[in-house]
Amino acid sequence: MQDDITIVADHLDLIIGGRFTYAKAGVDKYQNPDTGLADAFEKSWDNVVGSARLLWNIDGEDHWNIYAGISQGFRTPNLSDLTRRDAARSGEAEIGSTDLDPEEYVQSEIGIKSQFRNWSWSAAYWYTNVNGMILRAPTGAVDSSGDTIVTKRNVGDGYLQGVEFSSS
């Protein structure tokens, strides 16, 4: 769902949005890492995210626009994160983790766009904060071949940032 609200006629807009997501994972048969036996698994996640963006049309003719925005996102664990049982890297054996939470993101950006009849360009800076990133982590156990057993956990927090330029 999204709405475009004009704040100042032909010059300033507020674009707000929201989304509800429901995701479900189900596995009929996998090897449970706790028991070593065949098991079934089912889990679901839901999330509501929002976004807001201000768009300022500098010249009133859509040739020059400055924007700033903030938005949220999330990524559910995939089947490999949840149920994998395989070699990970040299000297590591990975087992699944059925108790993972989704990764959560908050992204902000600011930029400028210019568009004319035969030419357009844009430049932007963005910054994304990541919470609960799903990463491999050692369990403290070693398997019979001497490999360190690792699993996925929500142990990473961090950020990404970048600058983008485009022209056509």
C-alpha cells in the first residue's frame, strides 16, 4: 500500500507506504541436528514494514528533483539456513538452525535526479543498518572427522553504505 500526498502544489510530495508480509517454511523430512533422526519442520514469520520519502521538485517542471527517504525491510531464513547438513568451508560441517529470526533492515537515502528531453542523470547516497544478520557461528562441537560444527545464528549487526550515479 502506498500513498502520494502533495504538501506544496507541484513542488513537494510525501510518499508513504507500508507492507505486510507472511512467510512460511515447511520441510517434510530433514535430519534434526539435536537428535540425528529424521524430523519434520514448519515455522512462519510475519512482519509489517513502512517507508516514507520526501520528493522536492525544485523547478516545478520535473527537471530537477531532490529526495530523501527511509524504509524498512526484512529477510526470512531460507531452507538452507534452517535445515542444511553439509560441508561449509574447509574444516567445517554446517548443521541447520530451526530457531532463526528474520534479518531486519532500515535504509535511508538522499539523492538528486535531473531529467531533460534527451538526457537524465541521478546521484544518491544510501545507508542501510542491519540487525540480526544470519551468519555462521561455531557450536563448540567437533564431528567424528574432526571438523568444527557450525550453524546459522542471528549474531550479526552492521551496516552497508554506498553512493550511486547513473546517466542515460
